[in-house]
Amino acid sequence: MEEMEEELKCPVCGSFYREPIILPCSHNICQACARNILVQTPESESPQSRRASGSGVSDYDYLDLDKMSLYSEADSGYGSYGGFASAPTTPCQKSPNGVRVFPPAMPPPATHLSPALAPVPRNSCITCPQCHRSLILDDRGLRGFPKNRVLEGVIDRYQQSKAAALKCQLCEKAPKEATVMCEQCDVFYCDPCRLRCHPPRGPLAKHRLVPPAQGRVSRRLSPRKVSTCTDHELENHSMYCVQCKMPVCYQCLEEGKHSSHEVKALGAMWKLHKSQLSQALNGLSDRAKEAKEFLVQLRNMVQQIQENSVEFEACLVAQCDALIDALNRRKAQLLARVNKEHEHKLKVVRDQISHCTVKLRQTTGLMEYCLEVIKENDPSGFLQISDALIRRVHLTEDQWGKGTLTPRMTTDFDLSLDNSPLLQSIHQLDFVQMKTSSPVPATPILQLEECCTHNNSATLSWKQPPLSTVPADGYILELDDGNGGQFREVYVGKETMCTVDGLHFNSTYNARIKAFNKTGVSQYSKTLVLQTSEDTDSEEQTVPFPVPSERLPLRRMSPFSSTLNLQPSFPRRSYFDFRPSPHQLSLHSSLQSLNAPGCNFETQSAPYSQLVAWFAFDPGSAHSDIIFSNDNLTVTCSSYDDRVVLGKTGFSKGVHYWELTVDRYDNHPDPAFGVARIDVMKDVMLGKDDKAWAMYVDNNRSWFMHNNSHTNRTEGGITKGATIGILLDLNRKTLTFFINDEQQGPIAFENVEGLFFPAVSLNRNVQVTLHTGLPVPDCYSSRASIA
């Protein structure tokens, strides 16, 4: 019953109701509190003045409570009585239980009468402290409101149930707690005293024993007062008016106040309303039961949330620790590579020191010997050895040729750690569950009419579905290695078209695309199968670079197949086809080159089969001092130091030939021409490291150089207008150079295999132009056919 206590307290004083009365709005208030919150109204608003004005509205029209709210401030909680001389504007106060109440306009006059009998000021108004509806009282004052006898009884029972325990009246020493009370004897008994003094036999067997609390109520309370009519205080309620919803007495019916209303017996309506209240309580009880079960569920959720929080925190810590461990392992691997590079540099420099020291000792000894020979005065003896000494001196001088006194290794560590993708991934590390309100983007659609291949490059185009409403932050394009291997990322960005260069000739690649946003990644598109160019005929060799992309017609190959093929518009061109692909959600953490070391593959081919390729220089991988023009076919440099630039296309098999024309040649520089790996050093002469194979040449002679080793000095240089040809025969694994259509020296390098890019190193005194898609020189073709 503790939850019921708030229902039993007055909204004005905050205590249990004392002599509660029922206001027309059905709320209750203590009679004394009602007198304290009365407000006097102007004379013009009194019931008498309204009757005189002809108003037909009854003062107690309970069916239209809004008409009684003459001065209510709707939903404001404040009463506005401004302009009345007897009731200045006063904001409402708060009762102990938080309900706003209106203070009296003036202190009530001192009186010795009870609150019910004390006169009230004329033309008084009372405002309900709960709903703020106002009502002007008539001459009867507060006596016009019915008393809530039921509420009084409930309060009495509640207070008795909360009272202290009653003691037995027959215990001699320490009274024990009473367990029963005899209504006839009017005595409280404990169990031992009841068995001893009030046995349930004989005349005492007819006595009625009740619990102590009920007994005290029956002892201390006077007989319940019978509710009387508010208009006729001497008459008890005997009937119930259905329209007015209030009990009435016999005299009210005789006077005709309810003559046209439906009137029923008080007892019958009492039972009917009790039944209706019981039925209403059943529904409310169900809601209360559901509320209790819901509270149990919420309390269980609190415990489950705490358990899940601990488990989730442990999982998060484990995942972060795993990332830290992986980073530490990668750190150890990178440090090992740095140490390896350190040891390699030291070894190269020390070897060069040792080699140079030996040669210097030999040169110094030869010089001292020659000086001693010059001192001899015997002409015939001198002439016998002078020719041999002169040849030895020239040979020794040639051994100290260009590059011999150049360090084979730089002091700088050409290892650049790109940690920006990892840092970006760390910054983007977040809980996906927190963003589930935003869905992932739709699967992209490959646009077949925009896709094409040319030589060993492929251009792919895609778009979002037309009805897609979820925006994509970017796209991820993946290709395999051309040999059915693992897919790798080749492009990540916002563009919807991408050209992939450096693919293998005469190879089949699988491509797929997916979209991503902050929520996650979409499913993969269908897999696009593309074929790079095979060996081409003479007509196609004349097509200039760049070759425009052909629009290839689309048709279905078989009514029983889900494969879509793009048929070539002319023979021996590249083609695409669609194949269904399982949607795998795999995401790699870094971009990798399709032609990275270890990912190449070779196939057996004829001794001589040229693959014609058109390409240009690559601004993306070149040194920043390189200057491009003529659609990236012409290059020069802004620095006096040698800088390296690579071609866009890489080769791993076949025979390839291209030429470079010297457009400008000042101050006799020595540019280098050849091939290189993708990670060749860009700030030194080509051939200084082990990633390049080159021929450097001046205006008189040339040398072959690889890993800073100079070999095969050959007479014959270059001038403005000269043409340098490079022939890469990956079938025979050789590299040969030509100057003005004549082979320069022997075969420069043998046993070359892997992926190679055309390369040039030059400074600001040289400008060259690239020519591609050329046939091999006739002299080499005839030798290859004979071989």
C-alpha cells in the first residue's frame, strides 16, 4: 500500500486529506485548504449579478466544466486576477508535493468556528490546484461541495496499517505483541493469554476475534457518518441521477430538480459502478503486470550491458594489441631491410676502396718505373721498351676511364617508407555498428562500351546503378596477376574510369570493382575478363600513339550461358567478356603493382616474334626535375645532374624495339639509354645501381654500365640529330644498342629476365624524343632468322 500514499495526500498542504471535499472537476482538497485558497471576485461576476443579467447558465453545471473556468489561465499554472481591487495579480506557489496553488487575496479573518461553518467572503472563487479550473461559490460557500467519505475511510485504514504494533493487555510483566482482539470483550490478547484467558469454548466461543489493527479501528473510530445531501443537509442520499452523475435525496426529486433525468436506486448504481471499476482495474492490473515484467527486463538489460561492455572492451583491447603486434613485427622486418641495405652499401664501398687501392698502387708503381726509365741515357735501350711502356700507360689510363673515380654507392638510403595509407586507416578505424543507419553503396556497373585494351594497357569504366540513392565515397578496382592468381588493388579513388599500364602482352586478366563509403564496402561487380594484345600485323604498326579506344559491340554468346562477350571489331585485337563472380568481401591494406617481382610469368615462344607496342614517358614515376612535352614523348631536364625517366609500358616477354632522337646536345654531356626496373634510382646516371642496364655515350665513344660497372668501350658518339636504338629481346634474354641504325658494340647484356621499363638518364644539356611501335633493324632480323 505504500505506492498509494501519494493518492491520499492533499495537493495544497501535502499531508493526508482532512475532511476532503470533492470539487466539480472530480479532484479532492482538504476543506481547510480550500478555504485558504479562496479568492474574492468583483461584484459584477457574482452569481446574483449573472442571474440579474439573464444568464441561463447554472452555477453548478457539472456537465460543462469549462463554463465554470471563468478565470482559469489554460495550461499556464498561474491565475490572472489583475485589475481587481480586492485581488491583485499574484503568481501561484507550490505545495509540498509540487502542485501549484493560489494564495488567498488577503489573510482570512480570525474566527472560532470550524472551517466548515466559518463564513466565506462574499463572491469568492476557488481554483483547483491540480487542473486550475476556477469556480465562483454561491451563498452556501464550501458547504455546496460534497464530502468524500470514502477517501476518509481509506486514509483511516491506511494510517492504522502503518501504526505501531499493539501490545497484549493481560501479560503481567513484559507485554507481548497482540495477535487478536475480541470485539465483545474489547481486549487485546497475545497467543498465550488468549489460550489461557479466552479459550474458544463455552460462552466465549461465540465471541468474534479480529486482527489488532481492525480492532483498534472499530474501537477508536466513531460510527461512519452517512453522506447527506448538499442541498438538504437533513436528508440522506437515496437515489442516483444518471445525467448529473451524482447521488440525490428524496426531497431533491420532490422539488423537481431532476424531473426530466433518469434516476436509479442508489444501491443498484453502487453495485454497477463497483463492477465497472473492477473491470477497469483488471485492464489496469494487466498494464501494471506488463510494467513489472518490463522493469525486470530493463534490470536484466542493465546487467547484460555491463557484461557485454566488459567483453567488448576485452575484445577491443585484444584487437588493438594484435594491430600493435603486427606493427612491431613489420617494424622488425623493415629494420632488417635497413640493416641489409646498410651492410650492402658498406660492402660495395669497401670493395671499391680495395679495388681502387690496388689499381692506384699499380698505377703509382708504373709511374715511378716510367720516371726511372726516362732518366736512362741509353737511347737504344730506351727505344726497345718505350713502345711497350707507352701502351701500358694508355691502357692504365683507359682503366681509369669515366665512372672509375665515381662512387658506386650513394651515402643516402633510398628507402622511403610510405606510412600515409596506414595512418589514414588508423584515423578511419571506427565501429561500424555505430553507423548502421547509413547503408553501404550499391554494386557498381561496368560500362562495356567504355572499356577497351591497347597493347599492354587496359581502360575500364564503371558507374553507379541508375536508381541508387546511397552515395559512394570512392571505388576499388582489383585485377589478378594475369595467371589466375590472387586479386590485388590497382586503383582506389573517386574517379569512375581508370587505365592500367604495364600489363603483360598476350595475357588474360580478370578485373572487378566495388564501391565504398563510411559504412562499408559494396559487393563486387561481375568479373570482367580482358585480353591484352598479341603480336600485330604491319597495318597496325602504323597507328600513331595514342590509339583511340574502339567501341566494341555487345552480344550474348549462348542462350544457355550467363557469359557476355565483347567481340573484337577486327582480327587480333583485344577483347573483354563478363563472367559471374562470387561476391567476396576481402580488402587488402596496400596498393601493389601487378608486375611486382615474383609476380611475373613466362611462356615459351618462337625464337623471333616481335610485339609492337606504343608508349610514352611516365610523368608519374619520373624525377621531379624532368620536363615533359609533345604528349610526354619529348623530355629534357632542369638540372645539371643526371635524372632518370621511365616509359609507361613494362615488358616481360617478346621482342621490343624503340628509338630516341637527340633534339639538343650541348657541352658534350653523356646521356644514358637502356632499361630499368620500376624502383630504379632516379637521381643518378642510369646504370649506377643494380636496377638498370644502360649504354652511356658522349660525342666520341660509349660504354655499357650496370651496377656501376663499365665495360666494352666502343668508339663512336652522338651529336644533335643522332638516333639511338634499343632492342630488348626477352625471348633470347639480350639487350642490344644501335646508333644511327648501326649496332654499337657487341650484345650489351645477356641473361636479362623479368619486368623491364624503357629508361633514359639526361641533364639539362640534352633533349630527346621517343619513337615507338617500330620494327627491329634488318640486320638483327636476318641474324635472328639465321639463328
